[in-house]
Amino acid sequence: MQYQSGNQIRETFLRFFEEKDHRRVASSSLVPANDPTLLFANAGMNQFKDTFTGAERRPYSRATSSQKCVRAGGKHNDLENVGFTRRHHTFFEMLGNFSFGDYFKREAIAYAWELVTDDKWFGIPKDRLYVTIFEGDAAVPRDDEAEQFWIETGVPKERIFACGAKDNFWQMGETGPCGPCSELFYDMGLEASNAGKDLPFGEDDDRYVEIWNLVFMQFDRSAVVDERGKTTGYSLTPLPKPSIDTGMGLERVAAVLQNKLSNFETDLFTPLIARAAELTGMRAIRRSGELSEAEGLVTGHDFSRADSATSENGALAPEAIETLVSNASLRIIADHARAATFLINDGVLPSNEGRGYVLRKILRRGIRHGRLLGQEQPFLFEMVYAVRDLMQGAYPELDDSAGRVAKVIKAEENQFDRVLKIGLTRLNEELQGDFTGAKAFHLYETFGLPLDFMVDAAHDASVAFDHAGFEAARAEEQARARASWKGGATKTASPAFRDLPRTDFHGYDEFVATGAEVLAIVKDGQGVPAARAGDHVDVVLDRTTFYADSGGQVGDTGRFTSPDGNPIVAEITGCVQPVQGVRAHKAILKQDLAVGDSVNTIVDGDRRYAIKRNHTGTHLLHAALRQVLGTHVKQAGSLVDAGRLRFDFSHFAQVAPEELEEIESIVNREVLANARVETLVDVPIDVAVNEYHAMALFGEKYGDKVRVVRLSDGFSTELCGGTHTDATGEIGLIKIVGEGSVSSGVRRLEAISGTGSLDEFRRDFAVAQLATQLAPSPETTPAEALRLRLASNEDELKKLRRELEELRMKSASGTLDAALASAVEVSGIKVATLRADALDRGQLRTLVDNLKQRLGEGVVVLGSTQPEGKVAIIAGVTPGLIKRIQAGKLVGAVAKLVGGSGGGKPEIAEAGGKDQAQLGAALAAVPSIVAELLG
């Protein structure tokens, strides 16, 4: 077994399978294309999912890839384990080989054994390998076939172990392709064991490590449904074309071939760990031989002894690296830097929901561990360049995106610093009231406050920390996350569509096709030989002019007629692709129709032309956005229909009005130029990307040959299968009608073209005519006249609001005497309450201060009804009494009576509620609540 670097292992694997006639396929994005069941790509087979189910057809039946994967949210979440084990990661690479109905078990097993054991490839000693197979259950027999094939390759029978379905039976979802699997394990040696003794295979997970999983997809799992539609069980039927899906973790194999016990000791991580140490200041500590007591407590290691292991030029010697690798915080920073770099590169941006939320948690966890090592300043963004330098050989796109990724991470670091400060303030406020475990978890999740920090703060404030409530809230959040991304049932494509030939599409150049043959009619998901007039069905033809939903462009509408062109056979309301290449027409039948009949297809030409104008306009907008805002702009989604276009793109800030104006001017300049729209057909994908520099569109999968759409002699060049105008002048005019935020880091433009722009112009002209009547002089533009009138009206409204607030405040102040007169005494403390509706919180605080001053020594509680059915409560305690009673605890108790909560400082605190009907009763209960708090 010879040492191989991580990059060499990746290349060796892919080259091996290329020699076995596999197509090398690039990794797909970490954001799964057209698969809402997945949070992130987490296995090599994700990008081939539709191929396995029969919904997609590829020009090859064997493939190999190195897939970027993330497991940090939803069903698959390793985040909390990362840094504290040898092999858990948020980001990792999955090496795999795949057969789509080509070879099966015998070949897959033979390939695996050859690659792993042959000295030409990995050369792993055979006496350190073990194999598992499926032991069988009531539904599927023992996989004797796989065992026999392993024995044929040379694996001794005593090294083959049968295991249960939990480890050795794989399924894509509740339904869909599934089958037994076989795993290869490597014996890391007794030194890897945490058991302290020599245990056999199967009894020591630290020592015996799975390095490769071979999945034999040979069944289709279907739900058994009773007459009420309820699922009563599942049945397995053999797939007509069994397939192979394998997965080998690059990081694990690197540990094996580099003779390391931990993945973090391999060359995939050690440069990142060393850089993390330098950025967090630990390298300077090693050189000086000094380590403060606090830093020693945080790290748990004495880095002063590593000083002599640092060479004169500053490079780290092996023993110094070994010391650094043992530090959990550095491992976490290295791992999370990889995950964040690749996620942001693939278009994910920090946010408070979905994928962006998981990215934010990864980033904040890395930042927090930097702070544990003493680094209070932004540092994680610098790790991006270390990741780029290490991995750009396999992922050259990192070289172009590193600057943008670093900018995003630095912005998140600065924001997290601000959030932490807010979180500390909130923690202090919560400690004055009812500090439950659920509230602590909210601070942990929202503000990133560490659990141990909150426990210590609670102890210092003499508040018992609710550990059980915290863990219950954590479990609830994890369950919610799993439910959000639990994945849907994955079904194989309906046989009614799956076995049909591709539909010949003639719609790029024609709107009418005559004599198209009906190949299939699908009603309620089932193929039928014929359908009656009035039925809603899907109709598949041998050829069509109808464009199907794809790439953001909506499908065509129109009609079928009889071969003689007279009676309308069906109204077509849309067109989709249930299986790649097969076009299903959404039809409302006007006449009876049967398989084998012939029809003419007629697309709604006016609607198609409008769609074409908007689609070509989308390409122009994309290019103009990159020209004005920067090349970091990437498409993040689109919708092109007849009425308007919608374009989502990556950008960090709102697009300024002057930028929108410039974008609009650039686009319409290209429209007025009436430049030719050139479409290149059947261009090899590598030529399209590398020679034409064509941009790929969001969520699309591309084959070996693609269509390239070029506008204005290269102003815009994109891979696109949509329909377009012949020249830019056909668009007429592009008008941007909206710009806004979709999510953190993603903006949306909406625009119209053609007659839509004309309609918009007419509406704007009517408004301008009305505004002109308000102009003080002919020289004033309509827009300026409207602004002046609106400003005048706003000033008048502000004046009236001030007068109303002054009247309300005056009225409330007049009730202070009554509040003082009705004050009661509780255990020697004066307690005054007052209801003052419709005042804002600032005014309420002023009243509280006035009451406290006039009361001398005592407690004050004010309540007020607010807009939208809300309640505001403010409590005040004079300074001499805060040791006996705190405003935060008092206001929290009163707020519960109006369905709310709150807290604050000992002298003044605020709360909100939502039950206005209970406000009077809540204020009446204040004396008894004060008595209870005083004990």
C-alpha cells in the first residue's frame, strides 16, 4: 500500500472507472436541481436520481464521479459531531461508480476488489479488509449471490459477514428503487480502538471503518393501498433493469492510504488546520513558547512544547501538525471553512430559513470556536483562500469565486458580532424574569450564545438553569428540521410514460405539425387505450410543436385538430415532460380520442411570441446585471410566461434606482440595435463552456450536446433550450417594473416586454396626466408635482398626529392624581397602577417616570391597548426597592394575564400581550402579584 495524496486518490478512482468504460461526470451542485426532497446533495447518486427512476435518459449507461456532499441539516445532520470524532464532516466528497441497467453485482464487486487491492491502484492489504452482505428478512432473502461473487474475487468466506436491513438494505424513499447493499471495511489496527482490547470485526466501530458501500438496486418498492386509500403496507417487485450505485468517502480512504487514524490528519485537512491556527493566533503562541492560563484551559493542550518543531521559515513540522490536529476547535474551523466555501460557491447564502439557515449555523459555529481560541476579529473569511489553494485543482471554479465567497463570510462575521452583543443584552433581560430552557435555546439558536456561557451567567445571577427545558426545545427544533426536509416519496416514472420513445420536437421553427400519431393517453395516472369527449387527459404524440415546461419557460397552449384541420379534437392547456424527452400535452378533449389516432398540433402563436420576447429579454437582463453589478451575479431562478418575466439573481444589496435605470438603458440599447439572435445546435458541452464561454442556467441538467443562444455578437451567451426571437428588435421594449428581495443574498427583477410594455406606458401616461394637474407651474414635471403634493399631505398628517398625541398625553397626565390617590400599600410598599390607552411606549415610559417621582418610593405598573389588538405593559420600581422586587419579574407575571411575556432591567421593564379584554383584570391583580413576589 503506497501513500497517495487526496488529489491522487480522487484521480485514481475516476481514472480506474474510465478504463472500465464509465463516463466521468462532474460533481453536481450542492443545491440539488429540481429535487425539493433534499436539503443538500448528500450522496453521489443524487444527480442520477431521475436516471435510476426512469424519469431521465442519459447517453451513457455507466458513470463515475466525485460528488460534493454536505450533511448538516434535515434528515442527515452531522454538525454537532464534527470536530469531536475522527470521521464526521459537514462537507465531504463521495467517490462513486454507477450502472444504469448495464452491469450488476458480479461486475460491481469485481471492480471494487480490483481497485482496492491491486497494487496498480490502491494496493490495500487484503488481510485488513472485511465485507458485509444483507442477511435477509421476511421480504427479501439473504444475498447469497453477493457472497458468492465476493468469494469468487478472492475474499475468504470467514471475512464475509451478514448484517440486517439497517446497515445493508438501501432505499431511495418510502417508495421507489431499493435493494441490498454490500460494504467494504478496513481494519485500522488496535491503536485505533477505544475499547482498550482486541475485539473481532463487528464489535469495534472505531477500529473497523467502512470505506465503500455497494448498493444493488434490484427492486421497486410500492405502497399497498386499501379501498379507502390508506397505505397498509409495501410490496417489492424486481426492477426490469437492475442498477448499481456505490459510494466511497474520499476522506476515509485518504486516512487509510496515508496511514492515519483520523481523517483530520490527512493532507485534505492539515493545511487548513495549520492556517486556522495561524489566523486564530495560536502560531504566534507556539513560536514564543508562551501560553496563557486561559488559552491553555480552552485548548486543553500545551503548545509551548511545539515551539522547537517549527522550522526557521515558519513551516510546521509533523509533530506540530499532530498537536494542532488534536485540537477540536481547529478541526471544526477547518471543516466548516470547506463547507461554507463550497455552499456559497454553489449559490447558498446565509439567511434565517432553509439552506441559508444551515449555512449560517455552520459559519457561526466556526466563528465561535475561533473566539474560544481567543480570536475576536473576523478571520474565517481568510480560510476561503486556504480552501481554494488546496482544492482548486479538482474544483477550478473556486479560483473565480473565492473573493465573492470571502466577502459573504466576512459580512456574516461582522453581523454575528453585532448579534452576539444584542444576545448578551437579551440574556441579561431574560435573567430578570422567568428564564426557561426554551428561552435559553432561543438565545442559543438566534444569537449564538454558547450553552456553557448561559449556564454560568444564570449561576452568577442566582437563577437555576433549566437544562431539561433547553434539551426539550433542542429536540423539538431538530424534529421540526427533519420534518421540513424529510423528503418525499420517490416514485419511479409511471410505466405509461417511462417506456415511451422521445417526442420529436419541431416547435423551434414551426407552430403546426400535421398527422402526429397518438402514442399514449394517460388518465388519472394510468394509461388507457381511449378517452371520451370531456375527459381531462395527458396525451403523448410521436412529434409535436408544443414546448414543454423547462428552464423557467412555461409550456405552450393551443389545440389539436383532426387531420383534415376542421373539428377541434382537444384544447391544450399546457405541456410538461413527465419523463425527460417525452412531452405530455394537458388536454381537455372535445371529441373522443384513441391511441393510434392522428391529430394536427396548433400552438397559440400570439402567446408563444409573447413568451419568446420575454425569454430573450431575460438573457439580456442577465448580461446587463453582470455588467452593472458585477460578475458575481448568477441566475438563481426564473419564470418566463406570456405576461411578464421574473429573474432571480445572487446579489448582496438592494439594486439602487440609478443602477436599475442603467440596466434598463443597456438592455433597451441592445433591443434597438436589432441584433441577430443566434442559436447553435448540438454543441459539445465542453466547447460551449470553454470556447463560447456560455453560462449555464439555474436548475438545469445538460447532456453531452447542448443548444447555445448568443445575442448581439456575444453580449450574452447562455446554454438554453428555450424559444427565442430571431432578433432583439422583436422584443419591442423592456420595462423593469419591480425589484425586491427573495431571501438573504437573492434579489428579484420583474419586467415586461412587447405589448405589455405598451400597456404599462398607457397606465403611466394616465397617472402623469393626473399629476400634471397638480403642478404649480408648467415647468414642474408630473413626477415632481406628485412628490410635492404627497410631501405636503404627509407634513399635514404629521402635524395632526403630533397634536393628537399631545392631547392624549395631556389627558393621561391628568389621571396621575387619580392613580396616586388609588395607590395601595403592600408589605410597606406603595403600588400604583394606571391604564393609558393608545399611547406609544415612549410616552408610557415618561408617565412611569413621572409616577415614580411623585410616588417617592414604590412600584408603578402602566397598561395600554395598542393597535392590532396588542397590549403594552411597563413596570417601574424605585431604586431603593430593587433588592426586594425587580421590574422584570413583575412585568413578566402581569403580562401572562394578557397572553404575553416580557422582561427587562430591575428598575424598568416592558412586556407585550394580545388579550386586550384582560388588561383591566391584569392591572387589578398587580398588588397580589407584588405580594407574591415579596414572599
